[in-house]
Amino acid sequence: MAPKHLNHPDPVAFLSLILAGTLMAISGLSSAQQASGATSEKKVLRVCQDPNNLPMSDKEGNGYENKIAALFARKLGWALEHDWYPQRMGFLRNTLQAKIPNTETYKCDVVTGVSSDFERGLATRPYLSSTYAIAYVKNKGLDAIQKPDDLLTLDKAVRDRLRIGIFAGTPAADWLVKNGLMHQMVPYQLQTADPDQYPGQLIEQDLASGKVDVAIAWGPIVGYFARHAAGGAAIQVVPFEPRADGIRYGFSIAMGVRYGQKALRDTLDDLIVANQSEIDTILDEYGVPRSAPATADKPK
């Protein structure tokens, strides 16, 4: 015969045992979730980038901003997610400042290429300082140009027939105006409605083919496409000083987050400091010319 206390348990004691067992089970489940469930709540580095804007970024991940974002996600142990939008007028409005429809979630938390004096959010410390640059095809009579002012001292007959491709509204246009070369300007639009167009076409196609004789553009664009010119054209890159003759040619590039995201901004700052050598290696792979920051750039 079974012991009496098992056949007729005390109701209060019995309920206490059940409650204790339930609490232990819940506690055990919670501990397991904390130990392994963190993977189901893995943090995400969500960036917005241009899908066709090499050497900065493209949808296949071939740009240096793509590589730097991937580096940071790897260092953090976070997943990396993208939202793509052409870096034209309205880029920030449609990316960093835009929510996914019918949600309270923003399309991204980071844009990877803004000026260090970014005013529509919080900017990180700069991870890159570069400057505008002149480009020309070697062995075409322009090899004497080793610094920008050398173009101005070319024989007048040579200088006056040059077709100089520039993007309207940039320091390159200011330089041409200042030096009386406006009539030789071949203007290009920096932002067009065609998402398939990209600034590098000026160097990669038009300069290489002879449509223009000289091009002046943002240094990273010049440096990268000088290495990828159509037909293997050998292109010389001649950077401007960051500031000269009252014109600012140099700019520092940072990452941007929304106002109120100071913790994320600080995390990105720490990553830039800790990984600047790896960032520089990536930039070297893309032929990005670097410069000292222009005097207008103030360190944070």
C-alpha cells in the first residue's frame, strides 16, 4: 500500500509545489532565452546608400562606402541591411528621414557619405579628407601639368583650345571663372534625373575618348575612374590643395545619423578611430587621393 501522504496530499502544500515548479520552469526558459535568444534580437546596422555611384557605393557592394559599412558591421557583430536611393536631390528626405510605410521604423539609421559640417543630423568624425583634382590623358601634350597652376602656364595656343569638363556649381567652375577659362568649360550636371548616369562617366568615358581634354572633379571620382578608363587610357591625376586662392577644394567626409541618435554616432566615432588604418587600406584600393582637412573643417 502506498504511503498515506501520497494518496491524500495536503491541498495547500500540493499547490505550492506546482507553483514552485512553474516558476522554476519560467525562470529556466528566461535564462535560456537570454543565453541563446540574443541571436533572435541581433542588432542591425541599417545604412542607406546610392545603388549606382561608384567609387562610393553600388547595389553589388563594390564601392568603398559599401566596404566600410561592411567592416563596421563585422566589428560590431551586427547584421548589415541596406536601403537604396540615388544620391540626388531629396536623398536624405527619402532615406535617413523617411519611415517604412505603415511602420514607425526608419528606412535606415546611417548614411555613409556626408560632409563633416552636415547640418541635417549628427555627423561623425571624418573618416576621409580629399580634394578636387584635375585629370588628363598622358602623352597628349599636357604632361607638363603636375600641379593645377601648371595648366595656366601652358603655351597660350595649347591652353586656348582645351575643352575642360567640369560639374556645374562645384569649385572646379569657380577655378575656371577665376582664371578666365569660362569659354573653355564643358559643363556637366552633378545631379540628373537619370539614375543610370553617374559622375564617373566624365573621366571613364568622355576624357578617355577625347570628348574633353581635361576634367576636374571630386578627387575620389577622379582617382578611381582614372584606373578604369575606357580603352586602358593612361590618366594623370593632379589634386588641388585643400584651399588655395580663396577657393575651398578640400572636404572631409563623415557618416550621418538622425538627431537624437548620439549613442549611435558615438559608436561610429569609436569605430572610425579604432579602424582608420583599415579604412585607409580600403581607400587606397580605390585610388582615393587624400589631403589634409581644409581650414574650414573643425575637428570635433
